[in-house]
Amino acid sequence: GKVEIPSEVIVEHKPIRVQIHHDGNALTLAEIAWNTTISELRKSYHQRSDGVQIWHLSYEGRQLQDSDTVGQMSLRDNAVLLGTYAVSVEDKECDISSDIKVYAFNTAAQLMEKYIEATRRMRHFGSKLIFEEQEIDAVEGGGPSLHELGIHSNSNIQYQASSYIVKVRDIKQENELDITVSDHLDINQVKELYVQKAREQLEMYALAPEDFKLIFAGNEMKDDEKLYQYGQYRLHSHSIIEIRHEELKVHIKYRCSGCGEIVTIRASDLVRCRHCGCRVVEKLRSTKFSLRYLAR
């Protein structure tokens, strides 16, 4: 006789076990049917883990949608689904290290963004991430996933901040200088850079770091703090840092032996004329006599 073949064949699949790894913990869910959705798996984890919430799951680097089923994703028995995991991002120059929670489907750009947010600093153009001595693509809007890059739980990544320019403005002296800085510099080093440039470009030979304070966003910048700490106030390239002078410093007037101009010098200053650079000055006295000072 004639044998009829049914148009649809229903195949019964055995239930499987699924492992969920999330935030350093692992949980096995048993007897999972093939029509179980990802949303249902997340709810089961939530119930079995004392209320721990997983917002997303991934499988082999792919983000799973809540409506996806175990069968649609062709999950095998003991398949491992990932929630978040931690990677270590270290900035050696600034001596800071942070554990950043990521998903396997995140990109390097998203990892960079999470790190910047966690450390409350600003990202400067040219800053980069290094993994296994290779720069990884952290360009916004695309790029390979962390899974594709081989960045897994407890991976170690280096953050290298680029240098950038800030503007140091002295309202009292009516000048403004561009200073090239890096996040790892402390504020006293920034002041020293300004003093060096002020001497070279403005001939302000009597200026010293202890003569002034730096002010940014209304906050006095402490000498022992690092520049990256002011990222929380949105210090970035071409930000304006203002100078507040210390008015209690005692200056004494001298006459330059070279050009005859009057210069003011403190006891701790190097003896040098800010007009001509001459290093011999005379203390102002009566017309009968004067004392001459040679450069130390």
C-alpha cells in the first residue's frame, strides 16, 4: 500500500542544563526545555540567586534577545551563558587600577567609556587601551567585541592617556599661556611648567611656583593632587586654569646694573633682571652710595 509521509515532523528534544556565569558567580539551571526563552532564563536565575538581577545574557560573544529560545540559539547541554564579568584596567602613570564590569558583546569603545565614567576622569584625544602589548581599537560606533578580542574575565588592560594643552590665565598680569600637560602630573609640576614658560616667553624671572595658586572651576588645585583628579570637574583639552597670586610675599626693589631698570626680587629668588637678563643689581639707597649684589 501507499505510505504517507506527514508534512510536519515533531521532534522531541531532551531538556538540557544551562550554566549562567554572572559577576564572578556560576549557577546551573537544569531541565531547560527547548522552547524556554532567554527572558525566562533570566527570571529563573533571579529566583535561584536570591534576587540578583541580570539585564543581559550572551552566548559565544553574541547578545541574546529576551524573545530568543534555547532551541533557536541551538544551545547545547551545559552551554555557558554570560552576564557581566570584571576586567582590570590600569593606568600605570597615574598609579590607579579599576575593575570594570562588562558584557562579552561590548566593544573596546564601550569598555573605554565605562572606565572613564568609573574613574571620573576625561578622555583626551589619542588616549588608548593596550591588551597583550597591542593597541585595541576603541573608536566609537563599532569595532570588534571583547569576546572577539579575547578579553575575558580578569583580563588585564592598560590605559594610556595622551598629553593635551590647557590654558593658564593670569588676569592680574594680563597674560595667558598654553601648557602641554598629562594626567599623571601633580599640580605643583603644572605650576613649574607654567613658571618655566613664563620665564622663557614673558621674561618673568622673579616668578616661583609658591607665589601663586591654580584655580579651576572655582576650586583651588592642591599641589599634591594629580591632574586627572580634576576630570570630575570636566578639565579637558584647552580648559582655562586661572592664577591666584599670593599677596604676602615680600619683594625688594633693585636697580639693574646693565639696563638701569628697577626690578623687584624676593630673598629666595635668583638675582636676575627680568628686562635684560643681567645678573648684577644694586639695592636702592641714597645718592651717596649703593650696595651691589652679584648673581648667586
